Amino acid sequence: MIIMAKLLIADSGKASLVMSTEVFKEKVSGITISVVKNGRDFLQMLPKVAPDIGIVDFDLPDVDGPALIKHAREIFDGPILLTAYPDDRIREIIGNELFAYEQDGVCIEKPVNFEKMATVIDQFLISGKRILKRFQAKGNLKLLHGSGKKSITIKGSLVNLSIGGACLQYEVEIDPHISDRAATLALHLPPPGSSRTLTKLPSQICWIDPQKKLLGLKFIQLSEPRRRALEKSLRLSAGL
């Protein structure tokens, strides 16, 4: 059990709000819960509260839940759960908009079930389940580290790809101390309505495994066109 944690909820429905808060109080000792009733306030409160986990309802007065989650991802990389009444149209919207995130915890059907919510809390808050889906991807690529005359080109191939980063298999020995440093991933992505073009994605090297010649990247400050191109590439990888 987690002793302390912060939760931010966006929900205008009393019944689901009560159930969600009760489950968290039961599962997490000393939980601090902040509640807002619309998407605008949720986005404003995110940096102030800095929650460990968020919950948003699908049907908010000013925005739908999936759209709010995508906006929140620009400033928050923790787990955000979605509550919604079961409906084929809603399931389709959630699948289309949030396909890049782990589906097991993205949507909790209403009326909120205690056991289901408790299971998701265990997965994402206590066990630290990965938020982003990893997609199998292929292709040779270049990773540019440094700038100017000090720039280093690392050649390799994709192991997997996500909306937030990538895992690469590199070809030659590299300095393991370049972890946590900025880099640029040159990747062929498909812009809307045209063939694949070389796109440079600003990144940070998060970890390096010299024995397996693997390294992990986190994408940073992606422009909207680059993000759309990356999403399209992931959809193609997933066969969507």
C-alpha cells in the first residue's frame, strides 16, 4: 500500500466521484484528493497539484475525456484514468484517440466498480505499470548527439517505438556516460497525405545498456506536426 499520494479528479457526476474517492481512500493511506468539474480547471490544476495519478470523466461540460487527456499529456506524464458509460461509439472514440496508451487502465466503465478501480490503482499507482504502449517497429536510423563539430552520429535500428520515445539497437561502441543528454532522432515518418519523409525528433537519452547495445530515448517538446506524423506511424505499425 502507498502511504502518501495525490489524486486530481475531473468529474461533474456525484455518484462516480464518490465511488472513485472511496476506492482511493481505501487503497491509499493518506491520499490527498483534489476535485474539479471541467477540463479547463483540470489543466490549470495539474501543475499546481502535481498529482501522482489523475481521473477524468468522458462527458465533461467543456470537453470530452480523451481530448482532455491528450492535452494533459503535454504537461503531465503520469497515469490518467478515464471513466465512461459503456457504449460502442464511446469505445470507438477512446480506441481512436488513446490507442497509444495502455488500454487496460485507460477506461473504467461507469457505474464505477470498486474491484475494477482497485485493480487499476494497483497496476498504475502501486506497481508502476507502463503508461505508453510500445509498438514493434523496424528501420535503420541515425541518432545525432551534440552540435557543430562535436556532433556524433550513432547508427542503429529501431527495437520499438511509442508516442513518448523509442528503444534503439546501436551498431558500434558508444560512451555510456552520454545518458541523460539531448539528442535528435532522424526517423522516416509519414506526414498526412504523402510518402514518408525524414523527420528529426528532439529527444533525451534516458538509459544505455552497453552489453546489449541498447539505448532508450524520450521525445521532448514535439511540435504538433511531428506528433501527428508520429501517431500516424504508430497506427500503421499497429495495423489501424
